[in-house]
Amino acid sequence: MTHILKIRQSVTILFMAGLSMQLSAQQHSGQGVVLLPPLSDAVLDGHLKAILMHMDAFSADSSMARIGQAMAYEAAHPDTEARYYLLSYRAEVLYYEGLFNEAMRDLDKCDALARELNDSNLVSSTLNLKGLLHENIQDSRKALPYLYEALANYPKHPKARYPLSELHHIHGNLGSYLTVTGSLDSAEYHLRRSLELALEAGAYRAVAVAWWSKGNLALRQQRAVEAERWWAVRKRSLCKGVARRHCMHSIRRRPTSIDIRRASAW
């Protein structure tokens, strides 16, 4: 029991470090996403790029200040797509700050804008974020329909001007929530797909989250030693460069001491 409690304490520390659920703006668009040209308005483009830099550094105050400036500019120079990205990114910052009601109001506006633009990638990203918000008010079962709808709306050939939720984010969140609700076989499938897709996309932060989530699943399956191993892989590796092929192999089998030694070497 003491061993399990120590593991749970480690989980709490990782959660507080911001490695629990998968958002979007804190990473560059993955290799599977076609990057569209930036907005034609250079001022809005500059604002969005600066916002992403602040968000990547988890600087909430700087992010919100820049988002406020950008939204004031956009109000005088209307651009529906820019407004979508600004509201979406503000919702993410509010999420990190624990202001879930305010974030949901922004996402409701995003949903309307995405459907006005008839862009399934924007719709999918919004639904993924709505799922996250429901999870963080301790309601995984209400989160799941949003995530399944996000998965259904995700385009076969995604395109975006700036980072959005990607397929590995959605699978990862589904896997995490299904773990909580006890649907462990389904959780295992979605977490495996998240890890595969994150590796293919070169999204190494998402790779680390996937290892962590696989550890949570193993713990829920009463496999405490295996859980510790997955967490050790997450802690000791970012799966970059030549190590990527070892990661792709290891996600298809149970972890061994060799995995841990490889992770240490990476």
C-alpha cells in the first residue's frame, strides 16, 4: 500500500507540472498537418505568433496581455478566422488558470465561428477543448461525447494556419478519460494510438504525456511495477532523433529493464 501511495504522489506532482492532458497551442503543428500561409494581416499574424511563444513558456499573464491587444485590434479590423484562434488560445490560458466557466464561454463562441467557417479541423479542436473542460470539473463521462465527436470531425487531411488540437491529442485524452471511467481495453487502444501518432508527428511533449498516461492505466490495472516503468520512460526520455525507432518498437510490447536503460541513454 505504501508503494502505491508513493506512486500516486508522483502522479500528483506530474499533474501539477502541467503534463496531464493534451491541449494544442503549446506545440508546433505536427508533421501530418498541412501548414497554411499565415493570415494576410501582418499585425494579427504577429500577435498570434507572439501569443504562441508566451503560451509555450506557460506565461499566462503575458499570453493574456497579448491576446487582449490582439482582440482589440481585431475588433477594429474584423477577421473571423483570427477571432477563432484568439478565443481558442484564450480558452486554453483560462483552462490553465482554472477559470473553466470563462473558458467554456470562449469555446462556445469558437464553436459558432468554426461552423460559420465550415472548417471541420476548427470544429474538432474546439470539441477536444470542451472535453478537457468537462474533465476538469470532475465529469469524465460528460467529457467523452465531446471527444468522440472531436474524433469524428477530425479531417483526413488536416490543414491549419496555427497550432490546433491534433489527432494524437484527442486519442490521448480519450485514453485518459476511459482509464478514469474503467473502460480499460478501450483506454489502452486510444493511448497506444496517441503514442504512435505523437511519435509520427514529432510531438515530443505529447509523447511524454502518452508514456505518463500508460503508467496511469497500468496502475488502474493493478500493475504497479509496470506503471513505474512507463513513468520512468516518460521521465528519462523525449524520444528524439534515432531513439524514435526504439520508442515505436517498445509501444507494441510490455516495458522491460532494457527500455529503462535505453531511456536513460537517450
